[in-house]
Amino acid sequence: MEKIINDNGQKVILEVHKESTSDNSQYLDLIEVARNMNRRKKLYFYLLIAAIILGLAVGFIKVTIDHYFNHSSYARAMISFQYNGIESGLDPNGASFDINKIKSPAVIQKALSSLGISSEYIESVRSNISVEGVIPEDAVERITVINKMAEEDGQYYEQLLDVSYFPSQYIVYFYDDRTFSVGQVDQILDAILESYKEYFFDTYANNEALTVTAGLLSGEDYDYSESEDLLRTQLKLMKNFAEDKAAEAPDFRASGTGLSYTDIVTSIGFIQNADLARLSSYVESNSLTTDKARQIEYYEHQIEEYTNNLSELQVNLSNVTSAINSYQKDPVIIVSNQDTTQETEQTNEYYDKLIAQKLDLSTRISEINTEINRYYTLMNKMQSRTTAATEDEMQYANTLISNLQSKISEWIDLIEETTDEYYDTTKFSNAYQVLVPAQYFAGGGIVNIAKVSAKIIAVFVMIVVMIWVADGVITQMKEQKDYDIY
């Protein structure tokens, strides 16, 4: 085949072999391909400009759509939990931990209220919050390895089911849906994290139960004996709470109140033995009441309730006693030498629990019997009283009740303040932390548009260049074919 030599005597040949029985071959002259491309450079120059413009337009549209519809703008923060049980997915009370409580309406409402934002936006804020757990790389690698092993051998699937990881760190997102200004978005997220902290402590470090009866007492609502019982219940509740905390933190002393829980237990005991005893003695010895008939009904009702409880406890005690009597510990024979042996009983946890349960039931039965006898005595004395309470008697009793209420309120405040400091500085000092405060990330903007557009422009330009090269090659192949025919 005759070949055309260029004026400079050089010729670049691209040989394309065809699978054929003949020896025919087809050649492409790359210089001619380049010349063909050069002839249409004006057209493709305009196409390249059009590709750049189109890429910018598409990038702008994509960023705009992402910004308005796909949550590309958001505030982000990182929080951490550190307490016993979080590694197993449990809350401080031992129940399943639910991080989504951070999105609860109560938490969001308090956050919005702190910023002066109307509560009508609660649902809008809640729907734009997302929480993701942070799983360390080593945990991911461990799960991945076992997963690959399970794919190769089915016996590892059971092991895969046992592999789990409960995160202790979470990333909280608050997506910008243009309801609030850019400056408000991160402020709202910070407020939500702070509100959740209060929710967390109120839920798992709750001492508000101490105020159950503190605000209920009123001389108009309760008779003297009823008020006495309520005050006794309140003081017992406070003392039990302080005793539990004293056992939990025997060395803790609050810097704010200067009190330890042992101090609180001692003080509450003194109020029971002095102030409450004074009120009880005066009311019971004088059979003080504002309504004799109603007071007798109250005593009868209390006797009936305690009697029913007593019957139930006695049945439980009988069952426990029978279980103890029929239960035998397994003996353990220890051979010390060839001539003597030593027999000991094996410690059994179940048996010990039965004994402890029996002792507890016996104590409660004894206490209830004491209360039943007390109410019988009070009822008999009330029935035998023939005169109404004098004004001086009622005034003195009201004074005793008022003073006792004041002391209870003061000690409730001291207990709550001491407990708040205990949880903040000791038990839950690191239980919940905001590791990284809210930061705003804008999905729109010139920089983001430029990044997205550059990728799209690169694709469009590559397509135009490929079409341009293909056009040059096809033109050269046609010219070569025409030449061969000629």
C-alpha cells in the first residue's frame, strides 16, 4: 500500500491489526488525526466553554438542592458518657440506655425556652436532630474480621452474633432547614445539650422524691393525727435516702453545705426523736382532733390496711420458712489424712437469701404489729373522749406542726444541695460531657460551589475531549478508507 510522506519527510503510523485470514492491515496517521482535530478546534473550543459553563450551572444547582433539601448545612457537636454500664448499653439505673431521649420534647422545650424561642418550633427542631454513635477503629476491625470469617465458615456466625459494641461517644447533628438563622442553629444545639444534661441528672440522680409530702400539709386538709403520719412518713423517707447515700459514699462531704450523709442521718434521727415525738405525744395524749367521727374512721381504715398487709406478710414468711426447713446444703467431705476426715457445709447463696428474706419479713411483721396496736390504742382513747379540743390546744398543735414543717423543708434543701454536689463532683462527675461544642458547617457558599463544580466540569471536559479525539480518529479512518479504495 502506497503511503503519503509529509513535507518534512516524517510520518507517524498507528497500525491496527484485523483478525482476518488475509495479511491486510490498516494504519492510522496520528499526525493526520491531530490535523483533523485542529480543523475543528473552534467548534470544540466552544463546546469546552459550554462544558465549563454547564458544569458551573450544574454544580450551583446541586449545591443549592443539597442546601435546601438534603441537609448539607448543619451544626455538629460531640458528647461522651462515662459511668458503669454504658459499655454494655445500659443507663445508670441498669436499664437499656436510649440516646434518643436527647430528642424528647421536654428537653427541646426547655432548650428553646432558655433562648426565648417559642415552643411551636419543638417538632421542627426534633425532626432535624440526628445522633450517631462513634465506634472506635479497633471495634470496627474486630467486627469486620469476624464477619469475614463467618462468610468463609458458617460456624463463626454464632460468634458474630455475640460481638457487639455500645458506643460511649456520640455525634449530634442539628440540620439547618432555614427555620432559624445561621447564628441560632449552633446556639439551639448547645442549649439542647445543656438541657439534656439537666434531664440526665434529674432522671438518674433524682432526689426530688424527698418533696413528696413536704408541700401537702395543711391544717385545713388534714386532721392532727393524719398530719403526724405524713410528717413521720416524710422524715422516714429522708432518713432512708440519706442512709443509702451514706452507705454508697461514706467519705463524701459537701463543701457547699459542709455535711456528710452520716451527719444528715444523725440530724434527721434527732428531729424524729425530739420534734416529731413532741408533736406525737401531744396529739395522742390529748386525742386531739377537729372531727371525732372522721378521725375514728381514719384509725379503723389504718387498722384494716395494716391487718391485710400483716396477713400477706405472714403467708410469705410461712412459705419462706418451709423452704428453709426443706432445704439442705450439700456437705463437702475433706480427707485430711488416712485416719481422719473433716466434714463442712458448702456455702449456698440461695439458702443465705432465704435466711435474709425471713429476717426481713419478721422485722416488717413486728413493725406492723406495733402500728396496729398503736392505732387500736388511739382509737379507744378517741372514742372515750367526751369534750372537744380547746382553741389553745389546737393553736399549740398547729405551732408544733408548722415548726416541724419548716425544719423538714430546710433539711430537704440541704439534702438536695448535698446530693447535687455529690453527683456533680463525685458519682457523675464525668458521666455526661460535651467534648466538642456545637459548630456550624455551611453546605452552600462559593467555596463549596467551586469544589462541586470543579468535579462536574472535569467530567464534562473529559467527555468533550474524548468526543473530539474520536471525531479526529473517525475522520482519519474515513480518509484512509477512501484512499485505499482509490
